[in-house]
Amino acid sequence: MMQSFDVTIVGGGMVGLTLAKGLANSELSIAIIEASETSELAKSPESRVSAISFASKTLFDNLGVWPLLASERITPYQTMQVWEKDSFGKIEFNAKQVNQQELGYIVENKNLQLALLTAVQQQKNVTFFCPDALQNMAIGEGEAWLTLNSGKQLTSKLVVAADGANSWVRQQLDIPLTKWDYQHHAIVATVKTQEIHQACARQIFTSQGPLAFLPLYEQHTSSIVWSVPPLQAELLLALDDAAFNQELNRHFDNRLGLCEVQGYRQSIPLTMRYARDFAKHRVALIGDAAHTIHPLAGQGVNLGLMDAASLGQEILKCSAAGNDIGLYQHLRHFERWRKAEAIQMIASMESLKQLFNGDNPIQKLLRDVALTMANNVSPLKTQFIKQAMGLQGERPNLCLPQSNVK
């Protein structure tokens, strides 16, 4: 039996579910196709976390999702410290400098995904196909025809690829990628520290790459993201816990006292990806399906969430006008909007990465002077803070305080 939908979202992760929730109050019928069932939140901290920006938190407030998170496992952070190893250069950020209480929030990915899932499962306009996956897709003039592994068949006015960096949908459409290997792997793990983190996010730039300590809900526990060359990542993963702890302490300048890794360590290859097309006839790409960036500023997930909110806004506007939501001409504004935001973020991350690349003494001196100047120049620092909080650029209506929405 053929089932017909207005919007089919391929991928039930944070970004795909955010789009579905953004369409909750519409009459649009929505299908969500997800290959994996989500497990419960573990008692110990999850190793995969995200730094949720102020703009993204506003989005979840407006969607009614934030209260559904396990609140005791959300870590607001008010300050951020960035410095270069074996140098005098440093910069410190404080939320008070932009009249805010927090710079952002460290949230376990699974905590956020479960809250979104709880919210979306209550929507009467959503049908889940899980666990299931796309087997075949044909794009017609008036609709897309989809066949699932289970044998079920769907039609949809619009297919949204929210299926990650190796997007099946993007590959089927042969959308070219601009990409380069960052020549870094990110080691992620949970660590316990001798000293409390004081709700401060910390990042040190070493000669091998940046090392971030993100504060978790337990005062002595942080999530680390350690970017190093692939061979170094392999060597670090091969160490036993005691030897790994020793290397971690040394590279982090022992800033929080002795560190003890908790549980397993994971290494993730880092690649920049930028799809040539964020939209085609009957198809739109959001999140990692459209772009991936270096995690050194923690902006990847926020960029994807803004995609979801932006696309939802355009779909609702198009539907309200009685237009076909799947026509490319009605997806053009979304594409231009999000491609501009993505390329700006990619360029910023690459500039930052190149700035701290290498340990030539003259380069280090110039970096230290630049960091010190930025730390002492209030307007420049304020601009950095607002960008990190997602308060610059064109924001979707759902990412604005509701009193500001006309």
C-alpha cells in the first residue's frame, strides 16, 4: 500500500527531529525514516556531547523541547578560556560582557535526541518508519517515490536529507562535494579532574592541535575533544589509561589537576564537506548532509540546527501561500541563506585552524600578541562572543526570543 506525505525526513537525529518539531503546528503530513532505534540515556556521562549555543537554546525553548531534557545533566557555562601552550597568549570570555547569564550549554547528544524524540512522538502529523532505511528513490515532476528496506512505499512532495555526513540521499542525487581532509582525528572521552571545572569551557592550542575540556554536570567531570594527527591519535588510543592520563595532563598544562579517563576513548576522522547544492527539485539537505566543519569552536551542530529551523520556516511560508513546497524555486531562498552561513563558518574555522598551525617561534609570538590584543579590545572580544553564541547573522524566527518576532 502506497502512503503519501508532504515532507519525508531521512534521518531521525537531532537535526531531523528539530525540523519535524518545527512543523508540529502545521497541517503538513510528515514521515521520518531512521535506521537505528535510540537507546536510553546511560547513568554515566555520554562521550558525545555538543556545545549548544544561546541561539540554539532559544530554538528549543520556543519549540517546548528544552524542559523535556534531563535538566540535571545540562551544564550551563558562563566563561571560556583559550590559550596557547608554552606561550603567554590567552583570551578569556565571560557571558556578562554581552549582558547574558550563560555563553552556552554542554548537553549530551543522546539527552537532546531523546527529548526531541519525546516531543515529536506526540505529534499527530508524524509517522515513524524505524528501524528502516531507504532502498530506492525516484524524483518525479510532482512528487518523490521512495521504497524502504521493509518493502514499504511512500510518496512525498519534499524529501529532506538529514542522514549525516555520508548522506545516502546526497549520494543518490550525485551532488558534488567540496571537501578536504583536516589531517586530524578527534579523540573524544569523558575525564574526571582533580579540581572542579567551575562551569568554564577551556581550550588549549598545542603544536599538534586543539584540546578542549567541556564542563559536564558533575563538577569534577569534563568531556574532552582532542584533535591530533591520525598517527598520534592511533598511538594515544593504544595507550593504557595510566599512560593516556599522563599525556593528557602534560598537553593540558595540568590546568585542572590530575586527569583520569572514564570509560572508553573514541577517535573520529575530521573532514570538511560542503555540498554544491543544498536543494534540488523535491529535495533539501540539512545538517551534516550539507556540510561538516572542524569541531574546534563547537559550532557544527548549531549550524545544522539553524538549517532545520530555516528550512521549517521556508516550508511553512510556502505552504501558507498555497505553493508546492517541493519545487526548487521555492527552496532557493533556503539554499542561498544556509550556503552563505555555512561558507562563512567554514572560512572562520579554517582561518582559526591555520592561525594556530605550526610552532615556529615567530609565528607563536605573532599569535600571542594577537590573542593578547583581542583579549584587551572589548569590541573585538564582544564580536567573538556574539558569533559563538549564534547572535550574529540572519537567524530564523524560532531562534529569536518570541518578544522579538513580528
